[in-house]
Amino acid sequence: MTPDSSTVSRVSGASEALAGDVVVSSRVRLARNLRGKAFPGWAGSHEREHVFSQMSRILTAESLLENPSVLQMDELNLIERDILCEKHLISAELTLGGSGTGVVYDRCAGLSVMINEEDHLRMQVLHAGLDLQQAWQVIDQLDDRVGHAIDYAFSPSLGFLTACPSNVGTGMRASVMMHLPGLKLLGEADPVVQGLTRTGFAVRGAFGEGSDAFGALYQVSNQTTLGRSEQQTIERLDDMVRSLIDIERNARRRLYALPVPRLADHVGRVFGILQYACMLSAGEAMDIISGLRLGLDFDMVSGTDAECLMAVMQNVQPGHLQQEARRSLLAAERDVFRAGYLRGALTQVKRTGNV
């Protein structure tokens, strides 16, 4: 099957500056610690509580965030913690936090500051699409303003001091969430990931270290923070991501052009599972949504858009799903509820005549 000109143009997305057909989001995170204070993992509960009180007061009273919300982990139930993680406002590690840990965030600006996770401060900004430069500018400004209010732990020879040696230096972790279904379906994702790792990049699943690449979602980030400036790190990652975008778009075109209807079969199977499955894990639901999103690019799917599908992908995660159910659910109960929820949420999504 040969793609027509409109399909090629749409899949290449050459005019889309943010590369939204391949790139889901860009994030820049800074790790910072207070001078003279023990790292959170070594500090007692009283010292952590003091740091949390100090930093939450500074972040709100100094108007460093326009619309700040302050949440302490020991005041949240398990579902509320999971929801924050699924929204990428906190890390999976912080969901386990006790007294003196929490987050100050501004959802409107995509900004959040985790307090007493691995470091005293983990400041991060999340933007849609490929937008690393703008994300860096936003978090750099916040970092400067916070740095005027407190003394950071800093070494003239090493840079910013952090609990984990791999973060020493700039303390910056830049990452891009990418949707790579073409490479995954062709069996080419693993070699690409291995190549990225060899060239100094880290590749993880959607929810960070230890998570699987369900939904064909891969998080690509810098591995080290010592020896390069922040701008050099951003530019290096941006260049690599742009190369990956071209590779993924090429994979999608090759998938579409196969003499056997591999892509149409994949989309058809997605609809079959969606319609008839009685139980779905979060990973299976993410794979369904990934298939629908890929089908959109080739006019095989109608009745939705990429933004809607990504919202549904968030809502099938355990925390959001239990919020929808308004009660705690055992794992098997979640899988049953998820299958019904997904069918209801995607009831307007249809196969087109191109499948």
C-alpha cells in the first residue's frame, strides 16, 4: 500500500514546530539542596518538616508561582498520591513520602516543586510537544528567584551538590516523552533504545525509572549533568530528539507501505479488544490508545483527536480510575472497571473505510 500525498504530509508533520505527532511533552527538572542541611534521606523528620515549612512558605509568599497549591504527602491518601504521579506533578518516589515531604505546584504554568524527595528541591516544568528551550527558560527563571531567597549547596569545582552523584553539576535532567509506535511495531524500538543508551542518553517508560514502555511511550533524557552546561545539554537532547522524530516518521511510512496490511490489522485488533475485552490492565489500555492515535495519522480512526486520547490515557491509570469509581479497587476490580470505562470514554471513536 502506498501512502497518498496528504497522508505523507500529515505523517511527516514538517510544519509542526512542536512535532506533536511524535512528541508528547518536554520536561526540564532541576535538583537543588539547601546549604548546611542534611539531604532528605539522611535528615530526621523534624529537619524535613522544617525544610518543607521554609520552602513552601518561600514559594507561596514570594509569589514565585502565580497560582500555587501546597500539598503534604502525609495528608494525602494513596489514591490522591497516585493521581499526582499520574499527572507527572510528583515522582513515583515521592508517593511513598512521609512527614516533611510534599509538593508546591502551579497547574496552569505546568510547574511543580517537589520538597524533600531525594533532594530538598526538585523543580520541574512540563510543556506539550517539543519545547525544551522554552521549558528551560521558565525553570531557569524560577531557579534564579528561589536562589535569591535561599543559599544553595554549591561547590565551585563541582557545581550544585545533590544526593545522587549522577546529578552533581548542573543538577538538570531534561527529558522528552515520545510516542514511537512505528518503531515498536516494526521491531526496531529496542535497537534504537540500545543506541541511545550507548551515546549517553537514558530511555525509560512513561512513568520514569523502572516503568515499561506501554503505549509505545518512551522517555528520553540526558544521563549525566557534570561536564556540560545546561544549554549544551538541552541542545544535545533536542538534536537527538529531532533525529528520532525523523526515524519514527520514516518507520510509520514504511509500516503503511508494507504489501501486507500490517497497520490496518493492528488498528483492527485494537478495535476488537476495545469492544470485547472484559478486563484490561493499565498497560493494555495504553496500548489500545496508542493504536488509535497511530490510526488517526492515517485516517483509519475518526471521532477523536490526539489530545482527547492522551487525556483518556491518563484517566485509565490506577489513581484516576479509582477517582472515577469513587472508591478503592483491588487490582482485578480495576481491570474490570477499566475495560468498561474505556469503552464508554471512546464510544464515539469509529473505524473508517481506510482500515
